[in-house]
Amino acid sequence: MGFFAKLKEKLFHKNSNNKEKEVQNKYVSGLDKSRKNFVDKLAELKARYTKVDEDYFEELEQILILSDVGVQTALNIVEATRQEVKLQKITDLGQINEILVDKMFIAYANNDIVETKINLEENGLSVIMVVGVNGVGKTTSIAKLCNKYKEEKHKVLLAAADTFRAGAVEQLKIWAQRVGVDIVCGNEKADPSSVVYDAVNKALKEKYNILICDTAGRVQTRQNLMDELSKMNRIINKVSGHEANEVLLIIDATTGQNGILQAKAFFDAVHVSGIVLTKMDSTSKGGIILAIKDELNIPVKFVCFGEQINDIQEFDLDNYLYGLTKGMEVQSE
């Protein structure tokens, strides 16, 4: 049984109810631009070659790189594909596509259990810090997370600690009101860590079980930013008895490799535990998910496919690959 058949069978059993089927459909529609870009280029490549040679594999590398998979990741995937093709003595170009997608799966999983679940306390307060540069969709992503957890019957509190950016607190207040969650705010230009301190104390006193903390996307210098994020986490640890359960970094999928470079700026300050990838429906370069895992070694935990409040999904590798390659199996037959 080929990889596409195995994937479809796996998803058939996984998506056995309407809700899970709806999630699959969101991946398919959300990855429409990326799928057309990726699948169409592979179809063009297949049409231009009658045999497998080095030129074919070089063009295959370029397709992956142009899909934002990342240069080194693309080279690794194509080399693994080349070796498998040689080992199995494959000459059918359609079969090579199956092997390629299989190697993409392996490149992300990397022999690990792909953990996308958020680390929440079974009892007591869970704290989620949200970090990211301005303009990547941090505020709307926070609103989506608040809505998600509220719908799951959690008691959610929001901390508006991005006090450096003009209007950030007011924007978050509006979203908190729309979603229907409580919020702790400080004055504009107030010490962000003091907002976090007040929020953790309120959350503990009033028995909230999830606290989501917005943080500054930019302050005067990179060092200021690093110091402020570190300080926030120390306060969370001191008041709650543990550091933030999750530090989620927001990356705009449309920025491609630049988003990965931005991500690295946060690593010295806090231990980033997961990625929220926004605007996936607006990019034709959906391969960035593979690049993030390979270059940052951090799992994507959520993907956002639109601007609606419920347009956020826990990342699922099977649904992602299905959404990215749907239709390719027909070309491979």
C-alpha cells in the first residue's frame, strides 16, 4: 500500500465523526493556495521528464525550497527520496511523489512523537505566555485561544501586558468583551510585569484555571525585550509556583523564512514551547511548517486558517500533509 493510501486510511479512522471531518475540511480549504502551488509544480515536473536523473532531483529541490520548506530541509528530504528510489530501483515518477511525501512526514516527525497538545495543569492554574513581533496576528490569535478554551468550559483570564504598543491594551479589551472573558489591564506604558503579577494573583484568588498573558512584541531594544520576557516568567514562577506552562510564539506564515529569523530573537529570553502559525490560508508556501520544525526544533501547536474567532486548529501532521497533497495521489497512479 502506497503512502497516499495509508494516509487516507489513517484519516478515515481518525476522522470518524462530524467534528473531526470538519477539521480535515478546514485543512483542505485552508491549504488551498499552498496545495495548488505544490501539486501543480510537481505535476509540471512529472510532465517534463520521462526518466529519473540528477536534473529531476535538482528541480525537485527547487520546488521544495520555493514552498518555504527551507534549503537544508529540502536537501535532506530530496536526498532521502533519492536514496529510497535507488534502493527500490523505482523508475515510475508517480511513485517518487509518494516517497517524497513520506520523507516529508519523516522529516517533521523525526522519529519523535509529534506532541501538539498544550501542557495544562490537571488541577490549579495553567499559564500561557504569548510572544511574537508586532503585526503577525498576536492579538487575534490570543482572542482565538481565549474563545477555544472558553468553549471547552475553562475559566479563562486574560492579561494585557503589551503596554508598550499604542492601542494594544484597548484592542485586547475589545476582544475580551467579544469573547466574554475577564481581563486584567494596566495603564498605557505601565510596567508589563506588574500587569502579569496582578493577573496571576487574581487568577489564583478567583480560581481561574487558564491565564493567557499577552506580551510586548517590541520595546526599546532587543535586550529590553529579552529582559522583560524573562522577568515576566520569573514573576509567574514566584507567584504561581511554576513557570509558564506554555510559551507560544506567533509566526505569520506569509513572512516565510523571515518569520523563522524573527523567532530566533526570542529564544534567549524564554523557552518557547510551541508555535502558532497564522494566515496559513493566505500563503502559497505551506512548507514553512517543515522548516520551523527542522530549523527551530519546536513543534507547531496551532494553525490559523482565517480571521473568524473559531479559525484556529490544533496542528495535525496527517491532516496537514493530506491538505497539502490532496489530488496528488491521482497524478501518481
